[in-house]
Amino acid sequence: MSDFHQNGVITDFHNLTRRPVEALEQELSQFAKRRPMGLILPSLFSELEGPALSAIVDELVKVPYLNEIVIGLDRADREQFLYAREFFSRLPQ
């Protein structure tokens, strides 16, 4: 895979606009057969109340090559954590 930078076990993608999404997803699917991949999704609780994060989750539900998604939730109390757990429960990973 040529369009990523890896420093240790965390990979940082860049140059994502220089190739078709379909080609990138095909390469990621092939790579995932050899190395399970995960995504770290940082989030503030306030982002759960807007439309953007819901749209992102809608797209992540369709991603077959991710083995795990870790949600980083900040600025949340217990009630908000429980709400967030339900919000993200539609993710199959």
C-alpha cells in the first residue's frame, strides 16, 4: 500500500484524493485479509447531537475491511456515555 504513512502500529492515510475511492477500498480489502485493521474515531459528546457524526457512522456501517472501531469519547458524563454507547451500537465491528 503506497498511500499511507506508518510510524509504529498506527497508520496515517494521506493523498486520498489522487486515486479513485474504489481502488483504495479494493486495496484495503485485500490488505485486511492479511492484517486486521481498526479505526480510532475520536469524538466529543457534543458531536453526537449534530448530523455529521451520524452520517459518518452510516458510512462506517458499510465498510467491510475494518475489524475493529474504537470510539474515543471525551467530555461525557455517565448518562452521555450510555447515550453514546447506544448511538454507536449500530456499528457491526
